[in-house]
Amino acid sequence: MDAVNQPLIVKHLGHQEYQPVWHAMQKFTAERDDQTTDQLWLVEHPPVFTQGLAGKAEHILAAGDIPVIQVDRGGQVTYHGPGQIVAYPMINLHRH
């Protein structure tokens, strides 16, 4: 069965720090090929702000003790925290 016809793999990652998950996504993307099965990663992060390429320090009004992580995605600032389940689609868009 080729990757286009394979079911999507859903990974429930539980509660994890943002940076290790972000680095794992980068590694998955760098190592995948045309036969790699698409995945959906579900995870809950402890409090963290991620600042995308359009983000500026003044966009975060009161971070307090919450870490701010500069990331290579588009957009400005996103808060992730307990009670939020984040879905990261790891999908080869060239196939679909």
C-alpha cells in the first residue's frame, strides 16, 4: 500500500514541553520521504508563548514567568497551556 492510501497515524503525546516536540517535528519533516505515512500529533504543553516570524517583543504584554520561544513558523504570538490540546498535522501537502 502506498503512503497516499495509508491511514493517518494519530499520536497522543500527552503533556510535554514545547521545545522537544518542536524539534521532533523538525526532525520528522527533514527525514520524511514520499512514502512516509502522514501523522497527526496531539499534545498538551505547560504554559509557553511561541513567537512566530512576524512576532515582536511588544506583542507579549505580561509574560511573567512563562517562557517565550522564538520559532520558525509564520504568525505572531501564540499561548499554549494546560487544558489545551494542540493538534500538529504532519502531512505531505505535495501528495494531497
